[in-house]
Amino acid sequence: MERLDVIAAAHRLAELRVSHVTTEAEAMAAMRPLGMLNQCLLGVTCFCGRTPWERHPDGDELLYVLEGRVEVTVLAEEGPHVEAVPAGSLFVVPRGLWHRQHAEQTVRLLFATAADTTGHSWADDPREE
């Protein structure tokens, strides 16, 4: 058992300015795994910009904004759903749906995501790949 200072962990991260040329090493430097909860990876990240699309077929993803604001776009059956998520708020992305985040300014957030499977895409609409 261990107590974790999530906000301090998020402040120790380098800010990632996301772009199409962001490397995996750069992305990993802006994320810190904190541990596991059941089959979910808990971690913190710090970034600005628009992330690639991603999806998690094995579970929902929880996003809790520690600082800043992020816009989350989810490609639902009925069409894109866009939600502004300010500091102190959480958003749950349903299992298997493509989603991405956009932060105009630096955002720090806590996430819990299915650890084993994640798909990524820079396509305009990853459902068409």
C-alpha cells in the first residue's frame, strides 16, 4: 500500500506539445504510470495540442482533469460527441469507441484505461480505415 500525490506526479512531467511528428519516446516522457486498478493502468499526463484518435476495446477509459481544460471528441454511433472537460471534472469514454483530446493550453490529467489493448490513428475518421 502506498499513498500517491497525483498532482505532484503530474507537475514533474515534461509538457508534451502533440503533433503528427510526436515520437513514442516524447509521448512516454509526458506520461507517468502510477499503478494498476484491476486491469486498468492508472497514470498522469501533461500535454497541449490534439492527440491522435485512440480506442480501448477491452474497457472504458476514465479521464479526470487535474488542471486546465480538455475537449474530448468521441465517435459514437449517432455521430461525433464533443465535450469540454474543465479542471475538477471527469469524463468516461465508453469501451471500444474512437476518441481524441484537444487542449489549447496545458492540461494535466489522471487517467485509468484498459492496460492491454489500445489502438491509435491519425486518420480524419479512423472508423474508415
